[in-house]
Amino acid sequence: MAQHQENTKTNTLTLPSAIASRSVAATELRPWGSFTVLEEGRGYKIKRIEVKPGHRLSLQMHHHRSEHWIVVSGTARVTCGEQEILLSNNQSTYVPQCTAHRLENPGVIPLILIEVQNGEYLGEDDIIRYQDDYARTAN
């Protein structure tokens, strides 16, 4: 009687230390929803942003970065400079550095988008708030 022997092999991938040590932040909650850093490297950061229905982020500006927004689901009302546009699933927009902008969810389902930041400095403290529904503007 022939016996069948199963050879199980585990494949592992070893990442270079520069990549392995790079940590991805946990989801951060905000009054308007949340964001999760998916990936970060020199000069760029990729976030998943979720905005609750009827909520919006502050009218803000960044000195050191530009942003690309791609809508995954829901509807986004985007203010960029003097222009206001509505975006839906699979549509995108670009927010240039030093431009006042705001993201809003006018819909009834959560707005989910991917944000790609590019710039020399990508810290959360590079936000100049002009208007904020949650009293986070500087006095």
C-alpha cells in the first residue's frame, strides 16, 4: 500500500531593515470621522480617510505639501481655492500646496477616500485652519 506524504513548505519574506522598521500608524479618530496611514516614505504619505455623513474637515491649508484625493465610496464636496466640486466613486482631485481647501460629506453614507500627500514635510502640525466646526482654529 502506497503512502502519500505531504510536504508542507512555509514561504517567508524578509524585508530590508529600512522597510521593516517603517511603522504604519493606527487609525486616528477625529470629530468628523477617522484616518489611517497606509504607507509613508520620504516625501509621500498615503492615507485612508473616512468622513461621517453630514460632517466636514476644517477649511485649511498646508505650507509643505500637496494632496491628491481619490473617492472610493460616497460623495465628496471639495472646496479648493475658490472652486467647489462634487466627486463620487472613482473620481479624484488635486489640492496644490498653499491652497485653502475643505473636504465634506454631504451624503447619507460614509465617504471613504484615499489621500496621497507629497511634500518636504508631512506632519499633522502643518495645518493652518481658517474655519472649523469643532473649535480647533487658532485664536
